[in-house]
Amino acid sequence: MVIPPPAQSPRIINFLKPYILKMHFTNKFVSAQVIHSPTATIASSASSQEKALRPSMESAQDVAAAAKIGKIPGERLLLKGIAAVEVHLKREQKYQGKVKAVIDSVREASVKLL
């Protein structure tokens, strides 16, 4: 006899945020990745260092590059069927400039941000 797990209320499900968007910026490159925190695996990632993306970008470190880098993981997440992501900002990261460009472009790719 198999006992099914108890149904979780919607209130509890709202607080479970298994996918986390993390961003990393250097003076030369921009990268973003979505991590599945329970298994510690990368669900999707993009970087301005990828050879396929380099010809389409004028610069690899400006706000326009950050917007392109944010759109790619959003599209890849939708292909995998992941519709919601939590944003993780480091202490020194503020919602402006490159950080805002990445987050807004993920949102424009119709991924819900928690």
C-alpha cells in the first residue's frame, strides 16, 4: 500500500522557490545562471563569453549586453517548462544598470519573478 504525500496548500507553494537567478559581472563580461537549489544543478545559463553570442554583441560588458544575456536564460527556461524564478542579489548589487537590464529582460521573456 502506497500512501500519497499530503497535498500542499497554495500558501506553502508560494514560499517554495527552487529556481534562483544569479548574476555575475566583471569588467569584461556578464553572466547569468539559474540554479535549481534543492539539487544544486544549473537549469540554464548564459554568458557574454559564449562563442555563439560574441558576433552579435558590440561590447561584452555594457548594459545592452546584459539585456541580451538576460533574455537567453529566460527563453531556455521556457523551453524546459520552468515558469517562475527567484532573483538573488548580492549585498553590493543594486537594482540599477546591468542588474536591472538582466532582470527586466528575463521578465520580458515571460518568466515570472518571485
